[in-house]
Amino acid sequence: MRKLSVLFAAVTMLMTVGMAKAQKLAALDYEQVLSLMPETKKVSTDLETFSKSKEAELKKMGDTWQADVQKYQAEGAKLTEAQRTAKETELQKTQQNLQQMAVTAQQDLNKRREASLKPIIDKLNAAIAKAAKANGWDFVIDASALIYKGGPDATAAVKKELGL
């Protein structure tokens, strides 16, 4: 019986030590740190420039198509049935091409965004890992996902790691 008591005490002690070394959590405002990185600002500017150029190109083509539609509406009554059908088919094809170009432009923008942000996100994640190791955090959780935050804030440590 005495051996059982000693064993129970040892197990209780080990459990207490294990709880004392509970995993440490820290919160981080990921989006804030990401937005403060100079690389992110440059990527945002580049993507905005790309987006505006595609938008201008599509607007120019859309204006040309709109002018063709107005011209057809004004002169449509003078055309034969075959000419009207051909012109309508041409206008529909042009409209479909414009819609497809808009979809393609959006896909290109998304691909550029992903490709441009990947090295920045990798750099941020590496800084988070380094700050977590330096501060003894087992987990760093995005603060935007928390309802209540009472533990340490990793934002300042990660900013310091990135030189921000």
C-alpha cells in the first residue's frame, strides 16, 4: 500500500510539472504586420498599376463595342435581314470576347497577387517562427481569430524581427 502511495505521489508530481510546462500561446495581428512590410506596399502598388492598365484596355474595347452597337441601332433598319443577322452575331461575339477578357484579366491579377505575395508571406512566417523560438512560444495564433486575448502579443516581437 505504501508503494502505491509513493507511486501515486510521483505520478501527481510529474503531472504537476507537465502542467507547469504548459504550452505557451501568443497572438499576432498578422494582417497588420503584413501590411507594414515595405515589400507588401510595393506589390500592392504594382498590382494596382496592372489592374488599372487592364481596366483601361477593357474600357477602351468596351467603348468601341458600345459605339458599334449604337451605330448598328441607328443604321439597322437600312440593312437587309442577312446583314442584320451577321452584324448581330458579330456584336454578340465581340461582347463574349470582352466578357472572357475581363475574366482572364481577373485571373491574371489573382495569379500575380499570389506569386508576388508568396515570398513576402514566407519571409513573415520565417520571422514569426524565429520570434516564437526566441520567446519560447509553442503556438502563435492570428489575433483576428480570437474572441478573447489574454496572453502575450507577438506582434511587436515579429515587427522587431522584420526590422519594422
